[in-house]
Amino acid sequence: MAWLFLAVAIGLEVAGTLALRMATTGRRAWYAVVAVGYLGAFAALTATLSEGLGLGVAYGIWAAAGVALTAVASRLLFDEPLTPLMGVGIGLIAGGVLLVELGAASAG
């Protein structure tokens, strides 16, 4: 169940961030989506931790997935740049999260 809560937290955080981009273009109604997205993301992350997933692992995956998904979605929705160097950065973030997860698994 922890992984489901984490997936929900990631989805809500990305939705909130994308809505923030929309809100800054003058569409103020999007601020409601921002608030719901961020509040929901923190509630789902809290549920993730309550289910026993370690903070380092949960936060690492949440943050890394949020960065990667937001960058890709920004490219698709807003035609923002997604350069090869940015792709390398996303890969390095994913590798770092993998190492944190493997380290947590080997410790317990």
C-alpha cells in the first residue's frame, strides 16, 4: 500500500507544479489546483511513511520522480526545453535514487 500512496503523492505533486505554471500565466483559477495538488501530495506522502516506507527512500523517489516527470510534462505541455544534458541529469537522479533504495534494502 505504501507504494500506491507514493505514486499518488508523486502524481499530485506533479499536477500541482504543472498547475502552478498555468496559474502564473494569468489563469488564477489554477491556484486552487496548485493548493489541492500540494496538500494532497503531502497527505499521500504522510500515508506512505505511515505504511512503513523509509523517509530517505520515499522522499528520494518522490523528489526524483517529480523532477523527471515535471521536466517531461513541461516539454509536452508547454514546449519547454528538454536537452540531452537535462536527460543526463534525470538519469543521474534516477541512479542516485536507485543507490539509496539498494542501500536501504541491504541495511535491513
